[in-house]
Amino acid sequence: MKKKVLLSSLATIALCLSLIAGSTFALFTSNTEMNVAVSSATVKLVATVDAANAKLYSYSAATPDTPEYMGDGVKTFTNGGEAIFNGNAITINRMTPGDKIEFDINMENSSDVTIQYRVAWTTESDLADVLVVSAVEKDNASRTLNDWAAWATDEIAEKTVTVTLELPAWVGNEYQTKSATIYVSVEAVQGNAIHNNTLVEPQNPGAPVNP
């Protein structure tokens, strides 16, 4: 009878030892989780043609050296040519040497980061070779058409560029019945983009370039 009691005691001791041994593997731990939220930036510049403020000019006997302003709201030239506005598309019919048009492009910047922007154009046909096209910022005449400029988020959200298109008075008969298409574009890129005035290049040389 005593032998059975002894075995029972040994079993109890062995169980206690296993519990003690098991407790030596417990560690003091602490865990803190952090969430990192990432969102990409927005580069958005919307441009619209302001037809209401367009101005037409033509040479006349009264102003032989300077094109004469045709008047507020007038969309026809002295010799019967006309400018037709349809949204952002402008059709100028029957221009004669000495005719000129000025129109505004209103730009609204809703980007949430600093951007660089410019206004540029391309032309087609022989008539485009003699057309004089220029553009300046309305409130900054020193900034010309093809210059890239920064536009920060703490600046005003709207700016205006005035575009001038003229068929010079010296143009001769060889340009009669000619036509041209002029594509004016407002371009915007992120503020730290590297560019060479024709192609925007990413900071990473190995990254793809979107035309």
C-alpha cells in the first residue's frame, strides 16, 4: 500500500516540474500596429476658350499702319471674313492680309500638388508658314507661350493666356485660297518633372514615358 502512494507522489512531482518547465518559455511582449495610407497626387488643368472676349482687327484707310479694332462682340473682319466659335474650336474664314484675332484661354488648376504648365501649338499647311501666332499670360506679359512655369497650390486657381493670330499685311497672292489648322494645347506636368520643352521625362530613367 505504501508503494502505491509513493508512485502517486512521484507522478505529482513530475507534473509540477513540467508545468514549471513550461512556464520558462513565456515572454514579455508588446505589439503596436501602424497604418500608412498612401494616395497619388492629382495633376489637372482645364482650359477653355473665352469666345465672349475675342477681339478682331483689320487694316483700314484710317489706320494704314495698325490694324483697327472692329468693336466689342464683332466677329467679322472689314472685308467680310469671320470668326466662328464652337466650344474650344475656332474657325476663321476668309482672312485677308492685315486681319488679326485675339482670344483668351482661361485655365483652371485643380491639381493638389505644384505643377509646371505651358501653352503650345502646332500648325499644318503652307498658310501656317506665314501666320503669326503668339501668346502671353494676361497678367504677366513677360511670360511667353512656350515657357514652362511653376503653378503652386497656394496660388490663385485660375489664370488666362491671350492668344494672337495674324495674317500679316505683306502676305502676297501666292497664299490666296490657302488654309491652315492650328492646334493649341495647354500642357501640365508635375512640378519636379524634367523636360526639354518637347518631351516630359520621368526622374527614373528606366521608367516608361507617356507621350
